[in-house]
Amino acid sequence: MRFCEDIAITQTIVHVIDAHGDEPLLGAQLLELGDETYMYLHNHIHKALNSDGNARGEFLINTSLVYTECLGMMEESDFVSASANIANHLFKVVKNTPAALSGDLVVVEIVAEGKKGIGLLFMEYKTSFVHDIKFEENQFKVDLKPQTISLPPKGQRLGKFAFFGESSSVEASYELIMMERTTLDENGEKVEFFISEFLQATVVLDYSDVTKLFRDQTEKWIRRNMKEDIGKALDVRTELDEQYVNSAEIDIKGTVNSVIDSIEEREKFLMNLEKHGVDTDQPFEIDKKWVGKKLKTKNIKTDTGFTIKGDYDFFDDSSRFEVQHNGDGTVNYIIKQVRNIRQI
């Protein structure tokens, strides 16, 4: 299911999880999927399954309520009653979690690239505003009123979701794709419950996760430690990108040793990766599909206020683009052979 394009929704139901209520409001009938509703849900599902922030998961126990009910729905148990059991479970978890937000639990049955799956979308309420028009003293008065039970708009990525489905690997009996974007309470404390308490699952890193994580962590290190020498930073980024494109796997320690000069900094960087669950003693296979999508275009933002964007290959073509090193830690970017400029 992960990173798939061919997705169809076959049935869905909605349950209301009110953190301030005494019990959940359980839907008793399937949702009628008109064109707008279908596209709204389809857009969220597509974004969720293709989000860089999602992760593979594994249930900690095979008696997890979410696991047993999803497995039942996959095996043709009653969709409505099974989804209600999941909603009741989520309601109890939300009630026991200080600062947890209310929302709608949307349970969907999907077919993703020919494989059946069950999706659990916890759509936490957002505050939006609508206008309120009154006619007073022969004139219109327009006020703005908050709506505190608005669902996330179509263009916004969901922060909490899980998809359970058939596994594409012979090594696993199921596939679990999940995400929980951390929120903070009024004291700045993390509010987390969806993965640990509701799903009773844990994140399992695969080669795709490690590819993204390693690139993210190296980029953060470059920004933090090479901001005074943009030329060197550019050389390191180029070296790393060439590995992603031309190599089948990356030797973590070998790459870190070539990029980071300080032994102390190397150890700190490797320890940080290990905290994220990465085995730094083993090379990892590069996710070529993700790299191909990520490195299709290149976007450079300078501290002088300019943005340069183009196909990744253009930046390697010396007839189109050149970087001049000034010897003082700064560089000049030269865009060559421009015949026409269109302002947009």
C-alpha cells in the first residue's frame, strides 16, 4: 500500500470521537460517497499513503483490538460493528489522554493496487471561521464566527492515520502503514497516544525509511555545521547525491567518515542515528523510487534572497549552470546561455 497511486474506496463509515463527551457518537450506516465526498477522502488517503512522514509499523501483541478487528474486516466480518468497536477503543484512549483533541474517526475499506486494505483516519477538528451576516438599521453587518469542529481541508495532510492490509512480502503476514504527528499541550508537553496506546504498535524501519532519515539527518548536519563555508557544503551535498543516484547501497560509517572531519562529531552523528533505530554498522539499500522522485528537481535557496529551481540534471550540465568558488566560503551561481526570460 505504501507509496501507491492506484487507490479505490469501496466503503466507509464515520464515528465522532468527542474528548469532552461521555461516549462516542457511533455511525450506524455506511457513508454515502458522492463525487465530492469520495474525492475529499481519496485525496486524504492518497496523501497519507504517499507521505514522507508515514512509517511501517508492527503490532506489539496479536491481541491488539485494532489488529483483531482489522483482520476481521479483511476476512469479511461485519464492517459497521467492527469499526464501532475500534471507535469505542479510540474514545477510551482519547478520554484518558490529557489534551487530546476531538475528531472524526473515518474507517475506510480500500483497494490499493489490487490489494484490499482497511484505513483508520483520525481527523482531528480544526478551528475555521465563517461569516455571519445580519441586517441592522438598514445596513449589513458582517461578523466572523469560529467553527471549532471543522475537518481538515483537502489540501492539508492528516496527522494521525493507520492502514492495515495484505502484505507484499512473504516475510510478513500483514502490512501496517501509520503516522502520528506530535502535538503539544499548553505547557509544551508532547501529546502522543495514537500509535502507542490506540494501535499498540511500534515503528519498524525499512530501507525506504533509512534512506529518507539518513538524507534528512545529513542535510541538517550540513546546515548547522557548514553554514560559514557554502562551497564545502555544496561539495558535500553533491558527493552525497551522487551516492544516492549511482550506488545501490550506502555504507553509513564510511560515508560519515568522509563527510565529517571531527571524530567527536562523527560519534555524535552516529549516536543520533542509532536513537532513531538505525543500525549504523550495516549498510542500507537505497530506495531508488524515493530518490528518483526526490532528486527529480533541485531547489536552491540562498541567504541573499534568491531561489533557483530546475531539473536536477540541469545543475550538472556545465553548459547551463556553473558554480564559482570565491575562496572566502562564498560562491557565485552562474546561469548560462539565457535567451529569454519570462516573469511569473
